[in-house]
Amino acid sequence: MARSWQELFITDGGTPRDADGGQPEEERRGFFRRLRENLSKSREALGAELQSSVFQTLDEQAWERLEETLIYADVGASTTARIVERLETEAGSGELAGGEELTRRLQELLAESARAGEDRIDLRHEPTVILMVGVNGTGKTTTIGKMAWHLQKELGKSVVLAAGDTFRAAAVEQLVEWGRRAGCEVITAAPGSDPGAVAFDAIDAARARGHDVVIIDTAGRLHTQGHLMEELAKVRRVIAKQIPDAPHETLLTIDATTGQNGLRQAMLFREAVEVSGIVLTKLDGTAKGGIALAIAQELGVPVKLIGIGESLEDLRPFDPDDFARALLEA
């Protein structure tokens, strides 16, 4: 699984930093410390309950409390049932002794449940087209800006942004500001313009000027509005007419604080635009961090990026092992 920006993206030319695509161990530890701090609400809700009561006596009530705790953390009912059943079976057969050993095994099963499909993003297309979708307020535009910054500064990729959310002036202004910070071109249009035309112009500009990556923002009105989904499908068709296998990546931003409602959003967006990856934002503001597992298991769509704060470093590739550790470590 991807642990760094270099490992998240598949490229032809290797990586501009470490030859093995990794990060220095000290930097990895720093990322984990920040992840652990920013997941404190979820850890306090989940880990503290487990440490204090669940695994003291492995009786029927303990397993029921574990189920309740995981469901409260939004791990999802079906995923929770599978995890608890495996733990109960292994404990009953003598494979697990309880206490710390059982907590370690729970951590392994949580990490396993968070894995789904290809977690990396292929940048070997010329240009690579990334379509960003999601409802307003999920951090979509901010995610685009931060991703563009990392692509340019850490991977040396030339990026062009498309301000396809033409219905919200603030979104265009925000993207233009991120383009300035990241040092990349932003294609805009007049308010109310056809989003498909903006996407078309951005891809055209990327081809003409040799940009490596095109990231396309889209409108994010309520996912229950059918015409929005039709509009997104139209944008996707416009992209595919220019480059038959594009968009090469479709990322959906979900606000973790919305819990199961975010899962329902993902289901609807996936039907309209074939979502290939999830960006789970605002994990620092929720006790429902288990939603990452529910998304992976119930949708079969990998979480590729997580947002755990406001800074550039707080948007990072999702690593299931670190995530599970951060949820449970006391």
C-alpha cells in the first residue's frame, strides 16, 4: 500500500527523492505521530473503550460490546460482524490468548478490512486526467490544490487545473489561489459556463503546452439532485471524446464527519462516474474514523488519500496499517 506521495503515484521516470520511492524513517514516524494526534477523537471513542472493558473477560457480553464499539465508530455492520466472528473463532480455538494479543489481532483485521483494489494512481498517461467529484463542503477544491502542490513540488510534474465548478464563484477563486501557490496554470470560464467546455479546454491546453497532469474540479451540489449526476456523466463523456481511456482516475471526496451518509453519497456518485478512489477528509474532526473501513468493504473502492488537518502535510496517502495503529494505540 502507498505510504508516501512517491509511492502513491506510478510514473515512468522513477522518483525525484529516494531511489526506492520511500521516505526517511524519521519522516515516516513524524507522519504517524501527526496521524495519531489527528485521529484522537476516533481513538478515544474506539481504543479507550476496548482497552478499558472489552477484552478483560472474553465472554458473550465482551463480544457484544466490541460489536457495539466498532459499529459506533462507523466500521459498518457487515464488516464488524466479520471481524468479531474471526476474533471469537480464533480466541475460542486457543489461537489468541486475549489482552494485548487480541488487540494486536484486531489491529491486523482492521487494516485488512481497509484494503480494497488498486490504491495507487497511474501517471504514465500523456497527459494524465484526474476528475474530482463530491458534494460541496467535503474539501474537494482544497484537496485538488494540495494534490497539485505535491505533484509539482515533490514529483516535479507539470499540472494544469480546470475550474469546472462554474456554478460557485468561490470555488473558482479558491482554485485560482491554489494554482498560484502551487505554481500551476488554472483554466477558468465565466460563471454558469458549461463545465464540459472547461474540461475540454484544460485537456487541450495540457496537450498543447506539454503538461503532465490535468486535475478537473466539478460542481458539488446535493448528490440527490439527478441533474448534477447527469452533468457529471456529461463531463466524463466530454473527457473521453478527447482521450478515449480518460479520465484515468476519478476521485470522490467524502467528509468523514458525515459517517454513513458519506457512504450513501459514494454509492450514488459511483453509479454516475465510475469512482476509482476515495479521498476521506476531516478525519481529525470525527469519532467515526471507521468509515474508511466501511467504504473499502461495502463499496470495494480504495481510500487513496486522507485529510487529517488544514496544512499541506495533512493531506496524505492512506496507509491501512498506520491507520489501524493510530486508531488503537493507547
